[in-house]
Amino acid sequence: MLHLGLIGNTASLILLMAVVSNAMLNSKGGVSGIDLHPRVSAPFTVAPLALGRFGRRVPRVLVILNALVLTFVWLDLAASSL
């Protein structure tokens, strides 16, 4: 279960980088790419918070903290689009 949490964190981070790089390309007048909204990442961001509790000691804490940081980054990104 902890490995699924790590996979969720990785997917959330990759999706975050895609959204941010797409926004940067669009703002510089580049080719319009895919339109991803921060709400797409909700399952990938919330799932590691729940799955992190199945680990032991340090890995559990790292997965949960990483999920919390990604959640706050996604919320910050979503707040700017409101």
C-alpha cells in the first residue's frame, strides 16, 4: 500500500509539472497544448495521504509529508485560477 502512495505522489508531481510547463508555454505565446485543470490531480494528491499510513516509521512520514506539500502546491495553483 505504501508503494501505491509513492506512485500517487509521483503521478501528482508529474501532472503538476505538466500543468505548470503548459501554463508557461501558453503565457509566452507558444503552441497551445493540453488544458489541464488542477482539479484533475485530486485523486493523485489525496490518495497518498491515506495510503501513507500503511508504511513503517520514516517512509510513512515521508510519503505523508510529500503528499501534504503537493496538496498545498495544488491548492495554491488552483487558487490562482479562481
